[in-house]
Amino acid sequence: MQIAGAIIASNNRADYSNDRRHWLMFYGVDHLLVGGGGTIDGNGNIWWKNSCKIDKSKALTFYECTNLVVKHLKIQNAQQIHLSIEKCRNVQASRIEVNAPENSPNTDGIHVAATQNIQISHCTIGTGDDCISIVSGSEKVQATDIICGPGHGISIGSLGAGNSEAYVSDVVVNRAKLSGTTNGVRIKTWQGGYGSANNIKFQNIEMQNVRNPIIIDQSYCDQDKPCKQQNSAVEIKSVMYQNIKGTSASNVAIDFNCSKSHPCKGVVLQNVSLVGVNGGKSEAVCKNINLQNFGTVSPHCP
């Protein structure tokens, strides 16, 4: 399929009353290539005014597709998630540009769920939520040459929501530039879940004025009331941070908030240098983590 012009969503929400969760969807297609240099415009402003976090609408969805290629597309102002790749296998997504205002709610750039063997490369993403979000069931995910900002950074999570099983493995983020984002590279899990996130590498990443450059949060709680303390947690193990440099917009450049019952294991920092925006000192906060440092690591855990 070649998209050479612009596809623009209706500004009448009633036109989508039959399915408010998807706008454009490809379901169960093998050997599909979508490209052409065109624009997919979700006309999201009318949706953002009525946003509900629980009901995550998706502008462009690929579901149960195999041997999929998506390239040379511009996706903007999605109702919520811009590009969602769910339960797919063998995917190449490249040369994709995603744009939405910084204050647009839940407008993830590229969302990967329960997908195996996906390569995301040479993408420029600026949104009101995660530039790339990788969630449960995803394996062998590579994201290379990514420019991210504004947005919430590159995120693995939300794992274990609703006391569910979560599993993510073999993720590599290599050569990324993040500017002005809320987070840099983040792993977030809810209390009460189970499963694991393992064999994850963040390599060759530049941060500019990023509020939380490196963060693991095993007590993620995205609700108004405090979340109930629970003993079970999604295990986080074998995580590498290598060749990461830049500036932190907050005092805490490295924040490892791991579970007391399931501490983070096998976390490695190698050649990490994060300073304050004006060259000042930054700090690391580290709870319940098994950590190794190699080369120059600054800040480092006490």
C-alpha cells in the first residue's frame, strides 16, 4: 500500500462510534509493505479534549501481521497512540516521523505490544507521551538511530498492571538522542504483577535537558490515590547502560527504585556521564539493586 498524500481523520467523533479504539487498522496480513512518504493525520485535538487514559485509541494499528514493513510515513496529531504494532512477527519500521504537541495526552509515538523480532530505525518522534513504548509479550526488539523529544522518552512498561503476568526480553536501544523529555530510558512496573523484564541494553545515547535520564521504577503508580503495597513484582534483570552522556534537568540523573521483595539483578553501568544542565553535579538514587560499574560512571550509587 502506497500513501502518497494525506489521510485526515474526521473532526466528528460520532463518525467513529462503531470503534473508538482504532482508526486505521491492518489485521492478519502477511508480507505487507506500507510506505510512500505520505501523511496520516489523526486530527487529534477533538479527542484530546475528551481523553480517557483507560481507553487508548490508536491512529494506525497493525495487528497479527507477519513480515511487515512500514516506512517513509509521517504520522501526526493522533487521537492517542500514533502507531501501534500488536501481536506481530518480523517487523521493520523505518524513516517514520511522528509529531504531536507536548501537552497532548497519551499520544505515544510507536507502541510495541506482544510482538517478536521488530527493528525500529531512523525515526524522529515528538509527542505528549512515550516516543517508543515496549510492553508485555515483546521479544527481540531493536530501536536504532532514534531522535526523541518532546515526550516521555523511551519506555519499557507498564508491566504487571492489574496483577498480571508480564514478559519482555532481548531489547536493544542503540544510538538515540533525547532532548527536553520527561524521561530518558525508563523501565516501569506496577506492584503486584509477576514475570520478568530481562536482557535489556541501552547503548550510545545522548541526553539533553532530560528530567529523568535513567530510571527504573518498580513501584509505578499512575493513579490519583496511592497504590497498595504488595509483595509480588515483575523481576528486572540483566540490564546494561553503556556509553550514555548528557545533561539532566533534575538533580537526580539516575534513579533506581527497585522492589524490596524482588531487587533488580545484574544491572551494569559502563561509561555513563550525566551532569546538571549548567554543568552542575547530579546524583544517583539507588534502592534494592545489584549493580556493577565499569569505566567512568558519574553520578554513581553511594
